Amino acid sequence: MSENRSGADGRTISTGVPGFDPLAGGGLPRGRTTLLVGGPGCGKTTFALQVLTRGARNGAGGIFVAFEEPVEQIRQGLARRGLFGDGEVEDRLAFVDARLPSSVLRGGDFDLLGLLGGLAERAGDLQAEVIVFDALDVLLASLEDPGAERRELYRLHEWLQETGLTGILTAKETGGGPRYDFLEFMADCVVRLHLRTEGKAAVRGVRVLKHRSSSHATHESPMIVTERGLEVVDTGSVKLEHRVSDERVSSGIGELDRMIGGGYYRGSSILISGSSGTAKTTLAAAFAEAACRRGERTLYVSFDESVSQIVRNLASVSVDLGAQVESGTLLMDSARARPGSPEDHIVRIRSLWREHEARNLVVDPLSALEKPGTHLAEEVGLYLVDLAKKEGITFVSTCLVEGNRVESTPIGISTVADTWIHLSYLVQAGERNRALTVVKSRGMRHSNQVRELLLADDGIDLRAVYTAGGEVLMGTLRWEKEEEERMAREEERREAERRRREAEIRVAELRARMEALRGELQAAEEEAARAEEETRSARRQRRSRERQIRELRTREDGTEQDREEGSGSEGREGSDG
Amino acid sequence: MAEPARAREEPTRLALRLFVAGEAPNSLAARKNLEAALEPLDPGAVELEIVDVLDEPRRALEDGVVVTPTLVRLSPPPERRIVGSLGASERLRQFLAVENPVP
């Protein structure tokens, strides 16, 4: 039994497409049928061949049944990609030309029994484990009858089950239509390949639509075509797999190293952004030179200036790239005049760094890869970040931005980069100086630190900046400050509004209370007046009664009693009062 | 692709090879239809070999036979092929016709 196993329980076979197996829970289902679908040119045949050759490298025989592409062409393609190795792989594979040429006349209904019979024999000879039926849709179409198509597909399906081979069917169907539905129904695993082009940028994607025997990722993943075939690129979702190092390497400028806690992390990605003329290349080259002086091989790819120009410019600030190039430690490549899609460039850069065995990479500027207006190509820059991280390469990229606003970096790399340095001009007291801002850096406590960047004959240096208010206004900071102020004003306004409203409510409240009190007061006054009146009235009545009594007594007793009672009755309360 | 069979001594002799898949319906139909088409011809002028791919699967691959049934006219040259149950008799006759057949 071959070593063609992957997945914890051997239920899957490895595809040989780097980065794909984890998306499919370990690989394609062993002993079952996988359907590869996609439009023309999206890489189905290449994918299938990679699976086949991977199996063969592990000792498993394989058969490729070609319904469309000439066998010789396929073999040549494999040889060119070096997938035949030293002939070992070639011996384990059989290529069957199963094309039905147009010169063959159609004279009625036919079936695949002949082919399948022959294939069974070959499979036995080779001890094959994997069989590819490439461009099956072409054969099915030649049957010219949906009923016959279904019948032959059933036949194929049963045959695969009987032989126990791992079957891979490729078809140009992408969805809809009875043929696709049936193929999809038959398959235990369906993988769809995409190809979208915008101008020169080709963006490929792969997605596992269905996988009966294991859990699979459901998202589409980007792919590139390398010299060896297809490869899946991860743009950030599986960051955990990348080697994370705590080792620091110098940026080439001592003060910058200190600002960020010792230097760039080895294997991390660093973005240097800035408008034109802000010394991005200088900073990137300083890193390269420092790395070379440490004895580390480095690749510097320029999309902008020529190599000699860069060497000259940097020499004027005492950064000697020339010596490093001569010693062979530094490989400089000028890619500006090279044609090719962003994908081509990326694959080429990776080949270069592998050939050079570089531990460090500079791409200046990375923004040259993307073309304005084609958002597809933006992501392509991220592929490079992933590819570099996978191999532990410290990657410094520069990015040209317009104006002084940092947030206009067109490629999403600013979110993915571990360290982001922004270069700009600072106008201060009538002077125009260079400023360097560390916008962020992993492991740094305080972000947005600013220094003045000085370029002189004897080298590069950073100096602290001071302004009157202790504030440096530029780029992100200015924007942040403006935002802060705007928000503070807004807050104040809201606070004032709130207080005003509260005061109004209070005034209204008090007024209401006052009204109530007034009402009470009035009532109380009236009450008092009434009481006063009643008292007087009562007194009057009493006096009146007392007079009457006196008069009655006077008539009876004469004058003497009058005089006695008169003085007494004045002070006495009436006994009947 | 299979190598063409060697030319016979009499170039007008009809050499045929029919690839069938056992008793499968298409294959049975093809045998029947072919026999019917060959009947009016002089038996001495026709050479027919029937290859059952289920018995001899290698021959199918060797001769580049993808589907069954496949009828190969080896002689007279050039070699020509027709696939299917051969039900369309006119077409079959044209295929078999010795002098300047029309495709």
C-alpha cells in the first residue's frame, strides 16, 4: 500500500496543491468521486494533474483519461513543470487518449463500456489508486442525448465504486443545467475553480462546495499559478500558522529601533508609506543594508528606480548598497519595465528570493502592483505578505500615497502589516522638514510617535520634534486632533443644550410652585380676613346683648346697680357669651 | 491511435473490426445491423473480426477505442471509424462502400 495518505485517518488524499488540503479537511476523499468544475482556463486540468503526480510521488499509480486535451501536450506540460521528477513519477502514471475525434462518424447510441474495461486493466497493471477523467463534459456532450448522458454517468459512478479508485472528474460546467446537477449529485466532493480577469490582473480562486466525508472551509480562497502549478494563497485568516518570532532585527536606524522596542520582528511585515519624495526608499534600503551587514542575504525588488540610481542615492547618505551587491549578499532587481500581471510578478519575486536564499525582502513600491480602479489587484499585494510570512522572511514594503493623509493607503496591507511607518513633510516655523511617524508596531506601547527624519552625508538619523503647544500636527495626528476637537465641541454643545433644557425645566417648575403658593397665600389672606370679620361680628353681638341686659336691669333696680354692674360688666365676659 | 492494419493483397477487400462490449444492448444492435448490411456482399470479399472488449480489454486501449460499439474499417485505406449501434442503414452502407465513400 502506498504512502499516499493524509488526514488523520487516511480518509483523504493529499492534493499536492500547496495550501489547499486544509480547506478540504485534509484533502480529497479517498476511494470516492470528486468533481472539479470551472470555466475554461481556470486550472481544472492542472489541479487534477497535481493530485495525480502527488499521489505518484507517494507511490500510488494513477491514470489520466483525456477527453479534450492531447495527451502529448499534457505530458509536455508536466515535464516542463518538473513534476515528473526523475522518471519515477512518470512510470507510475498512464495517460489515455480518450478523445472522440470529429473524423469518427456517429452511427447511433454508444457507451463507455469499452473504455472502462480497458481502464480497469491498466489500473490493475499500475496498481493505480487515482484516476482522472478530464473534460468529461466533452464526452457527455458527444452522446447528444440527455438520457444517454445520465446512463453513462451512472455507469461511470458504479464502475468507480466497484474499482474503489479515487476518481476526479473535471468539467466546464459551473452550475445550473441537468448535466451539472447530475455530476454534482454523483460526486462526494465538489471543488469549484474561478478565474476573473481585469486587464492584466488575473485573480484565481478555489472553493470547496461540498465534501461529504469531512468538514471543509466554505469561503473562496485566492490562488496563484507558479512554475509548478496552482497554489493557494492565504490572505490573513490563518495567521496563526505563521512562525511568530520574538527576535528583533535592526531597521537600519538606531533611533527607530529604540522607538519600536528594539527593531522589527524577524519574519514580520513592515509597511513604509508616504507621498513621493518622502524618503521611503531610503528607509527601506537602510534596512536592507543593515541586514546585509549582519550577513543575511537580502532581496531588494524595485518597481520604480533603476538599481544604479538607488545605489547612488543611498550612497549620498552613507548607506553602501554597492558593497553588499558586490559581495553577493544583496540581490537587487529592477522590475519596472517587466511586463506581466501582478500575479506573475509575485511568483517571480518568490522564485528570486528562494533562489537567492534570502531571509529579508524589500519591495519598493508594492503599490506598483496594483492598478487604480481595479480592486481585484489590491488583494494581490497581500498574497506576497502571506507568502513571505510562510517562509519566515522579514518583508519591508513601501507604498506610495497621495497627499498627506495616511488613511488613503489603497492596499489593505496597512491592516495586515505588523509595523507601519508613515513618512511625510512637516511645516514648522516656516521650515519644511521630514517627519517619520510610527503609526503602529506590534509590541509598542505608544503608537503614533513622531520624529524628525534627518538625511545627511554621514547617515540617517531621527530627532524628537517639539512645537509650541507640545503638539505635532500632521497626517494622522492632525486628523485625529481635528476629530478630537470636533468631538469635544460636539460634546460641549450637547452638554450646554442639556443644561439649558434642565434650567428651563427648573424655572417652569418653580414658576408653577410660585403660582401654587400665590394661590395659597390668597386663600390664607381671605381666610384671615374672614376670621377677623367673624371676631368683630361676634364682639358686636356680645356688646349688644350686654347692653340689653343692662337696660333691663336698670329699669328694675334704679341707678345704683347700673353703676356697679356697668363697671363690672365691661371687664367681664358675658356669662352667656 | 491504433496503427492501421497492413494492406491486403486485394485492395478492394473490406477488412472490418467491430469492438463490442459483450451483450450490452448497443453492441448487440451493432452486430445485428452490421450483419444485415454485410449480407448482400460476397463473403469472400469481407473480413470481419469481432473483438469483445470485456474479454480483451487491452485491445480496446491499444486500438484507441473509447466507446463501444466501434466499427473500424481497416481496409481499403484510409482507416475510418464509426461508433454507435449502427442503426442508420444508409449511413452504414456508405461507410462500408468500397469505392469513394462519402462521409
